[in-house]
Amino acid sequence: MLKNTSEYLPVGTVVVLKNGTKKLMIFGVIQSNPEKPEVEYDYIGVPYPEGNLGNEFQYLFYHKDIREVFFKGFEDIERQNFIKCLTEFYENKESLNN
């Protein structure tokens, strides 16, 4: 997980992962695998330009796994508020663990 929540890429961002050849479009941030809910990933993506083809074509990955960003998704005040809430949530969570 990213330490700085403002670094999360917005939904709609198109990336290629390291050692990858197919572009993926991010459609979710801070996601977990239903089979291992204790593991948190930075993103979930689907093939671009096809989009969602079913669960077997949804990929969980970390920010550090991104090789290249081709397009950065939409950002507005709603996303800024979302990032602010994420930041507060993780700051509170960290302070409870210390």
C-alpha cells in the first residue's frame, strides 16, 4: 500500500505493468482479493480497451508494479475529498496501532 494516499492514481487511468504488454485500466483503488481479504492491493484493473470481461480478467496490483502510465483518469473535487478521507482513515488507523 502507498504511504502517501495522494499518490494513488484515479479510476480510469491506463497503465502497463512491469513485464507486461497489455494495457490495463484502473477501476478501483485499495482492493482486496476475496480469497485473501487480509491482503490489500493498491489497484484493480481490467484489460484496455476491452474493459470488464469477468472476474478472471480482473488484475490486482501494487503501484510499484506500474511500468508506464499512458493516461491519467479524471480528477475533480469529489476525488480530492475521497483522497482526503483515505488519508484521515489511514492516519487514524496508524495512530490506533501505535
